[in-house]
Amino acid sequence: MLLEVEHLSTEFATRGGVVRAVDDVSWDVKEGETVALVGESGCGKSVTALSIMRLVAAPAGRITAGRVLFKGRDLLALSEEEMRRVRGREIAMIFQEPMTSLNPVLTIGRQMTEGAEIHLGLAPPASRDRAIELLAMVGIPDPGRRLRQYPHQFSGGMRQRMMIAMALACRPALILADEPTTALDVTIQAQILELMKDLSRRFGVAMVVITHNLGVVARYADRVNVMYAGKVVERGTARKLYRNPRHPYTLGLLRSVPRLDEPRRERLAPIEGQPPDLTRLPAGCAFTPRCAWRVTRCPVDRPALAPVGDGEHLSACWEAVHVGREREAVR
Amino acid sequence: MTSFVVKRLLLMIPTLISVAVLVFFLMRIVPGDIVALRFQGESSFASKESLAIERQRLGLDQPIWKQFLVWGGGLLRGDFGTSMWTGAPITEELRLRFALSLQVAVMSTIIAVLIAIPLGVLAALRQDTWVDYAVRIASIAGLATPSFWLGILFILFLLVVFHWLPPMVYTPFWVSPVQNLAQLIWPALAVGYRYSAVATRMTRSAMLEVLREDYIRTARAKGLWQQLILSRHALKNAMLPVLTIIALEFAFLLGGLVVTEQVFNLNGLGQLFVDAVAHRDYTLIQALVMLVAFVFIMVNFFVDLAYALIDPRIRYR
């Protein structure tokens, strides 16, 4: 295993009370694998990634429990200086907003080269050559000239390409991509995802893709973790999860996305209701109020992530065996 | 960029003309002209005729537009004319005082920047800790302390503790730097401390804002050192609002240090301003206002240039 997240919990102190954004979450990533974290806004997927990097904004945010084993080392136990050497060097991160995530007053070159200069000790000319090579690799024409430009002179898609190139600068073993395509046009999204998939294969980089877009998941991820209210509610290979979802939330997500490979339904089925208030979660399953499969024990008794079918497919639902497409009519 | 500079320089001309018109006519609206003030004191017996003669001598009997043209023509030749009160050439008078005021302003600014930026950054980094509170108290104290009073304290302190007084006679820097600095460092410190207060607060809040930006998180995710994140990624972005405050304050310092100048026995522009207004010394007031306006305009111009240099998104057309 390259990365093992074990019983990770991250809390935020807010005015309304303590929010447990990530609640006892465990998942892992193998070498070279692409794993997706899926869920709606506020389900804790971004906070999970930031927790791995230990970039949760202190003092409000705090990792309260768990371990993050990267190549067998617990990142949460490292000193700040040791952690700094992991960031960018071994685990790189790509952020959602390529507009605000790049420094407006520094050149593209400056922002691309500093990582390699610090982590690999490259001299400026060498890191510059490397930056040019990387920019060319992510499909930015005339990279030599582009290096001297500023982020505002790049289009959104180019900025995201540049972020990807920047993440690759030190040849990390793992890239955490937090909603890498959300801010982009649909056509550009596909290009960026193809690019990321291609590069991850080429360099054997493992990727964690955080998204709310199941289309992305289906195409690009090997395995998927579906998160709801700070917890992983279903895990499995992308194929299984897509074909045979075993958690009502996953099913709801899938049914709310239009599909081209199936006959057109009259209308999409949104998931009714609102995501729960994280400051006061019920004792039982947090999805209960929105769930069509709920049974009497759901509001009081929280189901653990348990195997359904083979051992690779897990669902945290008492009714996991019943949840599925075939039940649509019953609903 | 070049066209921006040229355009801005050309735009200064109408601004300066407007200032000239305003100061010229406003001063003449103020009741009591210089002749009246000089000859009609409490026990004055000056006759109407002698007043008229004096007015004629000063050219005040001419139609006002003609006076303006005469003065404006002089300005174009770089000639401020002579003081109506003392008869001395104004350019001469201003040169020394301007050099002195400029030096105090520059020194105060340097001191203020040296205090404000490190303290502001520190306060932002240690937000809501005792460091932040200490910086806050220091800067609020600075705002609440008139610099002339602080100046008096300095003098008293030097006198009581070191039995030494700063020189009270001005020596130009190029004559004796030591003598010059020994005199001017005290007013510069007193003014600079007060002036740093606003800049410190500004630096702190600008820094806090920048540190919350996404690109700072990106920089941290790259594994940069905290120091590098601050100096390379944060400070440059945080400097824009601070620069504006510092520049405007600088321009104010040139003519605004009336009492501090008196405390340290400095013949700067501030006292001259007050005297000129009190005497209705039209020509001198006009010259001073034009000078300060010019400095203001130049400072603004340089701030705009600096903005463009710091922030590449700003490109002036």
C-alpha cells in the first residue's frame, strides 16, 4: 500500500459548534492506482485530502484521531519540518480553483520552479528546463515564453494544466487532486482528465481524485470511496459501484446524473432533502432522513462499512442487500 | 507602459493649473489682504492713500485676472516671485526649507516602514496572541501620541539621562552628516513612530487577508519554507494597500509638521505655511501650495507605477 488512511477524524470549531468534517474514515491507495473520493459539497472529501497534507487551517481545524500511513510512515506523527519535505516532494496537490490557487504576482516560471529548487536542489537553469519540459508535456505551446507570463495571462484550462505540471515537478508518488475540473468548461474538463490519466500512467503516479462528478469517477478511477456526512458509506471498484450500487446515497447520486448509454428517462431524480447539519448528527445513519430504504433501526443504529457480495465491495447500510436498481419500481 | 507614463505626466499639467487657479482665487476671497493686515493694526494711522500706494507697489491694484497672468507667467519660468511680506525671493526661501522638510519626511518614512512592516507581519502571524496585542497597544499608543509631545519627551530624556541636547541649528547633510543626523533623527523618530502606527495596522490586516488566500495554501502544499512563503508569496501581495498609506502620509509630512518643527527648532515648510497664511502673504502661500501639490501628484504617480510593477494584472493604458 502506498497510502493508508486509518480512522482519520478531523474537526472544525465553528460558531455553531464542533463540526466533525471527517469522521473515523479509513481508505487506502495502492501504488500507481487512481482512487476517487466522491460526495456532495461539505461531505468531507476535501478536508480528508487537506488532512493528509496536514494543511487543515489551524486553529479552527484540527485532526483529532487516526493515522495516515504513507509508505509505512505515519504522516500525522512527523514534525512540521519532516512534513514539509513530504509536501510537494512525495505527495503533491492540485487544487480546485486554478484562478485563486496561483499567486497573481509571481510568474508561471517562478511558481513552477520553486518546488524542484527546494526539494531536489536543482539550480535555477535546470529547474527552468524541467519546467519547460513539463509545460510541453501538459500541452502548453511555446512553454519558454509562457514561463515568463503571469497566471492572469493563462486561460482556465491552461492554468489547470500548469497546476498539473507543477504537481509533477518533483515526481511525487501520489497526487491529490481536489475537484481538478470543477471550475472548467465541460470540453476542457475531459481534456484535463485525459491528461491526468495519461500522465499518471506514464509516471506511475498514484492519484486521489476528489469529485462530485460520477462521470469522472466511472472513467478515470480504479476504486471509489463514496462519502456522506464525513463518513465513507460505500467503497468498491468503479465498475462495481456504477453497475451495482449498494448504498442508497450512491444510488441517488447515480440517478441524478443524465446518462447517454441508457434510454432516456423522463426526468432526473434528485436526492430529496438537504445534507445533514454536521454539528448535530443523529446517532444512527446520517442519510436516514433522505433515504427511501430506511428501516426502523436506521435513525438510532449506525451501520458499519461491511462487505456486500465479494470482499472488495463494502457498504454502510443495513439494507445493502436490497438496495439496487431492481428496487426502483418498488420506490 | 511608456504611453501610460507619458499620459500621466501630461495629465499633471491640467491638475497643476487647477491647483494654481484654486489657490490664487481662494486666497483672494479670504477677507483682509496683506496690506490691510500690515498697516491696520490696533493703533494704525495709515491713511487710505498710503494703503493704495502699498497695494500699487505689490501689484494688488491690478485687475485680478491680470495678477493671475503675471504670477502664472512667473511660474512657467520657474520663478515664484518675492514674498509680499518680507520682500525676499521665494525660491531662495523655499530651497533650504524644502530640503529640510524633505529630509525629515524621508527619514520618518524609512523609520515608519522599518517599524511597521516587520511588526505588522509579526502581528498577523501571531494573530490573537500576546505578540499581536503588544503590537496593537504599541500602534494605538502611537496614534494617540502627538509627535511633538513625543519630541519633547525625547529632548527631556536626552537632557536628563545623557546631559546632551541635539543641535538646534540646522547643518545641511553634505556639510556634516553627523551633525545633521544628530539633529534630525529625533524629529524623524517621533514622527516616524506615530506614522508607523497606521502602516502597522494596515500591514497586519493586509497580511491576514493574504494569508487566507488559496495561493498561500498552494505554496504550503508545495512544501516551501514558511519564511519563503511569507517573503515571496505573501508580502508582495500584502504591500499594495500599505504602499498607498505610506505614500499619502509621506506627502502630508512635507508640509504638515508645524508643531514638531517648532519643538526641534527646525525651519521647515510647516511653520512657513502657517506664517504665510497668517500674513496673507499671497505669493508665498501660492508657492507653498504649488510645491506641496506637485509633491502629492508626483508621489501618487510613483505609487501608480509601483502598483503596476508589483501587480502584473495592473497594466495601464
